[in-house]
Amino acid sequence: METSIREISDQLMEILEKNRDAEKGYRKAIENTEEASLSRYFERKAQDRKDFNNSLHREMVSSYESYKNDGSFKGAIHRTWMDVKSFFTGNDDKAMLEESIRGDKAALEEYEEILEENTLPIGIAQLLREQKAEIERDLAQHKNLEDIRS
């Protein structure tokens, strides 16, 4: 069964929301770490996710229509979890890296799911593949950072 344009648009909106949530999560992590190198890392990742959204939004507007870009309810839960986690761990850098890994794994699932769709516009499909590859690189780097701090 072929997926409708509306269903694809909804999936793309979920990606936009997840990226916005990731950006907010990284910004929250910046507030919770005192280590300068980790703060710079989280800042770079927050900017990456913002850039992901800007690019994807432009592609969506050219392929479909303009959308509002708000954080999702699941993302609000994720940010709240990071707040609680930092409270219980005393702003533990390792815990924030673990949460970053969990968030990136969830993002990869979202990207993989939509990339299975064969009716995506070519520009959007290519952009999503590039962003997915970047998240995979981020995930590897998260794990390396976590190993260093163990």
C-alpha cells in the first residue's frame, strides 16, 4: 500500500520535532556540565540539529508546504528526564552522554523508518540520508566520549 503525502508529511514533522527536541536537550546538557570541552561538544551538536531542521524545513516547503516547528510532547518528557537525571546524578557528564546516546538511537530509528518510504521526494530522501549518516557519526563519537570518561 502506498503512503499518502499527508502521512509522509506527518512523518517528516516528527523528524523536525525530534531534531528540535535534540537541540533543546543538548542546550540543557550545556547548562548541566562544567567541563569546557563537553560544553563545546554539546553546543556543536545543538547547532547541528538546528541546521538539520533548517535544511529539512526548506526541503519540505519546496516539496510540500510550510509547517510550524515546535518541540514534541515526547521531547518535553525527554528534557524533563534530563532535568531529573541531572538532579539525581549531580549534573553527571557520563549520565548526559548516556542520554545523548539513547536520544540518537531513537532518532536513527525515525530516520530509518521514513527512508524506507519509496515515495519521498528525491531532495528530501537525500537530505535525510545525509542527516542519518551524521547522527551515526555522532553516536560513535558519543560512545568514544563516554569511554574516555569511564
